[in-house]
Amino acid sequence: MCAGYSSAESEPEVACLLLWLCFPACLHPHTPVLLPISPSLLSLAIFAYTLVAYICQSGIPALGGVEWGFFVGYMIPCVMMILGTAIFVSGREKYVSYPPRGSVLSTSFMVIREALSKALNSRGGGGRTADTTVGSGSGLGSGSGSGSSSASGSLDSSGAGGSGSGTSPEYVLDRACVDHGGSFSRTQVQGVKLVARLTPFLLALVPFWGIYSQMSTAFQNQGCQMDLQLGATTVPISALNLFDSLAIVVFVPLFDQYLFPALKRRGYSVSILQRMGAGFLFSLMAMLLAAWVEVYRLDTAPAAGGYDDAAARDNITPCQSIDDYNPYQYQEWQAGVSGVSQPLYCSQTCDATFQSPSGLVLLNSTCISCEDIPQMSPISILWQVPQFAFVGMSEILASVASLEFFYTQAPLAMRSVTQALSLCTTAFGSFLVIPLVLLVNSNPNDPWLPANLNDGHLADYFVVLAALMAVNLVYFHHISKGYEYKSERELKALDEEDGRADGRAGADAETQPGQVERRLLGDSSSSSGNEVELTDPVRGNNEDDSSTSANPLLV
């Protein structure tokens, strides 16, 4: 809703502002949202994120203090989201809505199902007919004025796995086309084929998002055992994400307004996939930086100490409670004293007891084993700033470019599907880390990521993630090599062909396939003066077919 909103009404702008103030607290200020960059809006978003992070960690004395800090912190974005949503919904009478005309997603699944079914049947039948070659006369403008270029004009013949092969996705999907005895039009099949050739790039995004998730997991754990004091101020650990956001705020305009145009003037135009590859490289370097910081942190960490060591008690990491290492509290808990909680890092090793002067039967102290108290390293948490900033740089390049890639290279009717698939890789990236953590912690006697990182191997864990990204870069280079970009004109030709196939071409009074998209893309000829006009979030109203045009500032 916030992408290029041009209505004269103020409700959507207010709703966008409230939602943006909420998003940093709910997610991050760099969550991919199609919204024109506004420095003041970004400043408010970053301020909101920092404020909520501080409240979560330090609390507000008048509202319950530290114990209620997270509740109060999360209530702020909750209230803002409710207000923003209410304002957005209040303007629903002014929005232009279109009646549903079927599901592109269900049609795509039916195309795939029919094609696979026919492929299996033909294999069992012992061969294939001669007219199933990909692209045999089915190009949407072969030799005609459809706007296709000779290099990539055939919408049938370009794909990640090559064309004309009996095992390539394009060949299998062609079996669902009416030209080869299937039930679906050429344009429906071509649309699915164009999406199919993008799927290898989805896999390449998964390791990137796995590394990205370290900002809220491993980076936080590392920061917990570093010095949080900055003068008289305690730095909230989660506030370090601010430097990821600052990197985006600083470098997005620098890249978009200066670096990429300067390279283009010198004859080197950076493609979308090249930007993605550069982003992957920055994420790899972020992991190597984090590993180096961890090695340095371990070298400066003080010696371990137990609960009876006063220096160790005073230097405990702020992310742990000293009571969880208290053997005397364990004695009371084991004796059943009311209101005493069990220390998490203490355990019983024998059954010897004695009677205290108060009459309680307590475990002997020699029968209680507590882990060493996690010690805080004297190096400042600000040493983490470069690794957060490098993740921000990788996000500018890889995340923004991936959104642009899956938008500009998909058929108009399938763009919401490809955008959704692209965003789904963030979840898969987080899932990727789960088995990796289980693997590195599989040895109970020497886990890599224990509660006390001074006894672990966090640096090795970061190196493994860097190695995983290095392998991913090799894979990404392989699938990117020789990739042919589809121009906006070719994709519109596919959409217009679909409209003609449905018998609705030229019917101004009816909703045509593609007309909705063109109106959403800002086609002024199809909107009246009082309609809400949405611009193309990637290209605006620019009809330039170049796939390396300036990318939008997505944050």
C-alpha cells in the first residue's frame, strides 16, 4: 500500500508512518518494504528501534522496571500496528479494488501436474513425438512486432538449465501446452516456465539468510560476553542492529546515486545478479570479521571462576543471572524452601546431607556442582560494529537485488508469487541454521555454542558459515553464467497474448489480464482522476527495458 501512493488523501500516508514506526520494533527497519526512501522517515524508524531495544533491556521504572521491560517494549509496536492498521482500513472506501479472476498459483500447479503426468506416461509408452521440441513455433513474437529481441526474443528458449533438452524443466512443462496435446494455452505454460527458470536462484538465497539471521542469534550471544559500558551508559546488546540499519541508510543512496551511475558512465553496468553476488561476498566477509572478533575476545577474556570467587561474580555477563550459579541457593531449593527457584547451571552429584541450625536438611556443598560463571571480556561491544555493518552492506546488494530480480524477471501475473517465494527464503535460511547448530553441539563434552562461550568454539562456527557461503558463491556463479534477462517489453507481450487468448483484448469496460497489472504499474491511461495510482516499485513509470536500470531503494 505504501509503494508509490499518489492519492491526495492523507490517511494512507499517516498509516504508513505509524506502520513504519512499528516495523523496526516488530522486525527491523530494513525489512523489505516497497516504500520510497525518506531520510526523516528512516530516522524515525531507527530511533523507534533503538528506543524499544533500550526499553526491553532496561525497562521503565514507572511501568514495572526491568522485569516488565519486554512487555512494555513489545506493547509499543503492538499499539502502533493497531493504530496504523485502523487508519489504513478507514480509507478502504477510497481504494480501487478488482474482482478476483482465478488463482494464478492453482493454475501453475495444474500445469506442472499435467506436464509431469504426461512425461511419466510418455516414458512408459516408450518415446516422444517429434513436435515436442521447445520453442517450435511457439514464440510470442517470432519475427513479428511483439517487441522481442533476437537475442532473447523467444520466451520459450531461455532457462537456467538450457533448452531443447529432454530433461530440462522447459521441455517437461511444454507437454501441458495445447500445441503438444495439453490443456493449457501457450502463455500459461510460458509463464510457469519463466518462473521455473528462477527457482535455482531461490536456493542460492537460503545460505545468505542463514548468515543474516546471525545478527539476532550468534552476534547477540557474542555481545553478551563483551563490555557493554560506554562511559556511564550501558549499551543495549540488541541496539547493535542499529549499525546494520545505519549502513543501509548511508550506503543505499551512495550506491544508487553515485557508485552505480559512475560505473555505468565508464562502460561497466552492474547487473542485478552481479549485485546479488557482491552481497553474498559481503556476507562471507561479515562472518570472517565476526570470527576474528571472537578470537580476540577469547584472548582477552579473564580466567574462569566459581561462585566463591568475588571477582568472577562481579564480572558475570549481563545476559546471565548470578543466582543460576549459586550452590547455596541450590541447597535451599533442594530442601524445598518456598519461593526459591532452581539454579539452572547447578546439579547434584551425591546424596550426602546435613542438618542446618534452622532444622533444614541440606545437601552437603561437596555434592553440588555449578558451572563456572561466564565472564565478560574487557573489549567493548563496539568491536562488533564492522560485522553488523558488513551484513548491512550485503543486504543492500543481495536482498534488494533479489527482490528486483524476482520482480522484473517474472511474468506480470506471477510477480506476487515470485516475490512471495523470494521472501520465503528468509524462513528457510533460519531453518538451515537449526541442524547446523545441532551438529556443532552434538558432542556433549565439547559443544561449540555452550551457554558460556568462553568454553566453546564460536569462531569456528562463524568460519563454517563463511565456508558455506563460499560454496554457495560457486553455485551462484554457475547458475548465473549465461543467464538471459527478460525485458519488460517481452513480459508485457506475454501478458497481452494471454489477454487475446482469453478474448478480452481491447475490451475497455472489462478487467483484462495484465490491465490490472498495468494499472498497478502506473499506466495513467487506465486510471481516472480519483483513483489510487500505484507505481511500479521497481521501475516506477519508466518503460526502459534495461534490466540493469537503477534499482529501487528498498529498506
